Amino acid sequence: MTTEVWISTRGKMPELTRTTIQEALEADTPKDTSSFGMEDLEVIHRSSTEAGLLGIYNFAGAVYAMDGSNDKGVMGVGFHRLDENRRGCCQLGRGEEGNSFNTAELGAACLALEDAKRKEDRKPIIILSDSACFLYSSQKWIEEGKSSFMWGNPDADIMRDIVELPRERIELGLLTVFINIKAHRGDPSNELADRWADEGRQGENIRWSLPTNRPIFSWTENGITHRSPMNPMVKLQVARKQLKTQTGLTANFLNDREDNSRDLLGQKRMDKNKTKGLPLHLIPISLRSST
């Protein structure tokens, strides 16, 4: 691929500027470069981001950007506090039980809330997250309606802290707001949090490493072995394997689909289970203890 930089025929480009542009174009990194400089263009850029348009960079309290990282079976979490240009990160344990981006996002939120508690500066805080899944999974604990239970929650120890820490702030009359922003859109706060999550994944500080003693399922797909406690993905794998033993137009249609439609497969599995139990010989997964 060829990239061209055009300038005015009457303009002159200093050698240092040319070299800087060349290095930026040749940089082999998928990450955006974050910057909190005070140059006019940098200020304009921040103001035009999603957080900037919401006025978050002018917020009188504390602003945290948090993110989780999940790569090669290792999870990391990190945050960046904007008003103090401070950060924190750690590795999230229990990778042998399987890993997920939502678990990492939960850990990042807990890390940011713990930091706010240690500061004791009684400031209102905004926590920016690029994970709608995290906000959705946390919503049931803060709204009125059906009572929720920690039992069965795959990350109950982390979720319990996330619920408890804002409750303590509420009792002190302190505001805590979670806001969802889009990932990798050039927002410097989000990019910094993303980098610290990667740093935490490679670090030696490990949190939440105690086993949950849940059954761990494993399966192989396309030569790759996956491990996870019971969740919708595990149920999907069971349903897919069960369908391969079925005949008929519906089963053939679902088996021939190139995508992994959880709705169709899940409905097929649930309809089948209404009339009879799931035969054990159709479950192509192993049950192992996480201890």
C-alpha cells in the first residue's frame, strides 16, 4: 500500500517533520496514539470525541477510563484517572477456568472504584467504559425489579465488590456515574486505559486468582481447545453437537448454516429438552474440577 502526503507547492517541510510522518506511517501497531497535550489541535480533537462532546473533559469531579484485555488466555485490567494523570493495572487470575472480556471489564471497574475509595477526596466520579456488555450485566443490581442473587454469577466475587463500593459512595452522598463510549475511536482516555489493560496482562500483580470451584467444560473447535464454566457458549456447543445426530428439514437447515445462530440453536435445544432429557452420550465435553 502506498500512502501519499500532499503539501502546498510553495510550502517547505522540515526534515524532522518528514521523518516523524514517515515513522508514524511505518509504525506496526494496531493501537491509536493517545495524547493529552495542550496544543490547539489536540484540544480541538479531544473536544470532538464522544467523551468531549458529552463535556466529560470539563467535569468538575474525577474521571476514570477503564478497560479490560483478554489475549492468549491471559486477562488484564487497567484504568487511567484523567484529573491526576494517574493509572493502575493488574493481571486477572483464574485463566484456567476460562476467560472472557466481560470478566476483564468487571475487574477494571472494580479497580477504578477501589482507587476512588482510597483517595477519600469526596469527589463525584465518572467511569468511562467501552463495554456495553459490562454495563448490561451490572444493570440488574442497581435497578428496581426482580431480586438478583450472586449465586450462579460466574464472577460473583468481583461483582459483589462492584455493587458494594458504589453503595458506600451513595451513603456518603457521592455521585458515581458509568458511561458507555465506543472503543478505538481516537478518544485518548479510552486508548490510555486500553494500554494499561495490556500492561496489566503482562504484569506480575495478579488479583482475583482464587478458584470458584465451578465445573469447567472443554471442547475443541477447528483445532483450538476452549475452556469455560457453564454459559451460553457452552450450551451452544452442546446444542450444535446434538443437532448433528438429528435428521429432518429443520435439523439439516440448522446444521448447514455457516453462522452460529444462538437464537435458532438455543430454541432448538430448549424445544428438545421439553420432551426428554439431553442424552449424555451427545455431550462432547469433559467435566473437570477447577481446583
